[in-house]
Amino acid sequence: MIVFRLSKSKFSADLSGKGAEIAGGRWNSKGIPVVYTGDSRALCVAEIAVHTGLGTVPEDYTLVTIKIPDDVAVCEILPEKLQPDWKSFPHNGSTQALGDSLLLKNKCLVIKVPSAVVQGDYNFLINPKHKDFNRIVVLEIVPFSFDKRLFMSTKQG
């Protein structure tokens, strides 16, 4: 399986999950490391865009292409098993509890979760503490530029 990650250039080679461990996220609490990836480049762009204000174009990003072996353990959190407000912002603790539980059990290298940003797409959470983590391969790290139109206001005077 090929997944993608957009990150600031200085963190492009860092797959430790430290950033998510420090900040927490929709699928993990602070203190629990995880690497967030997406099933497409477009999903990664959308994920960055929803966390960036209008008028601010993200700069100095890289696109990381990651290969996950097909024979590793993957857990899936199905949308129909989630609370109705699982996509809320700010996110509620229910999604963190699910992610934390799977990450701490260490049964799965990867957790497939529905994207809250793009319906029908998926994020793949990589557990850096899993025994098969060393089987993850970074295929490519390339500079990435965002289309400025994504961050412009459409208001016209």
C-alpha cells in the first residue's frame, strides 16, 4: 500500500510520530505517538488546508511517499461504528479513545480511519511503536507547493 504525508521540510524524514504525540489529534491523545498519512495527495492537501487560515499559503512543505507492506496488520475503524458527531471540530474525545486503544494494544501497524475532511477517503495511522514499523519504507521526499487559490478569499468588492 502506498500512502502520503505532507509535512514541513524539516520534519519530512521524521516518522517518529512525535508531532502528534506532542499535539494530539483526532485519533490520538497527547502523549501517544502516531504518524498521520492519507490515501491520496489530494487528501493530504485538504487536511493541511482545513488547518490553515485564508490568506496564508503554507510554505516549505514536502510530500513524503511511504510504502507499507501488504502483509502487515491493518485495523479499520468503520464510519458506521462511530458516534454521529465524530467529524466535529474541535474533535470530541470518542475518536481519540478509539485510536488510543488500538495504538496502545499494539496489534496493528496501521489503522485505517475515515477522513473527517473528505468523505469516502481514508487516513492511515502508522504506529511507530509496532514491531513491524521498521518495514515501512520512505519511497520519495519531494518539495511541495500549494496552489494559492486554495487559500484565497472568494469575496469580490
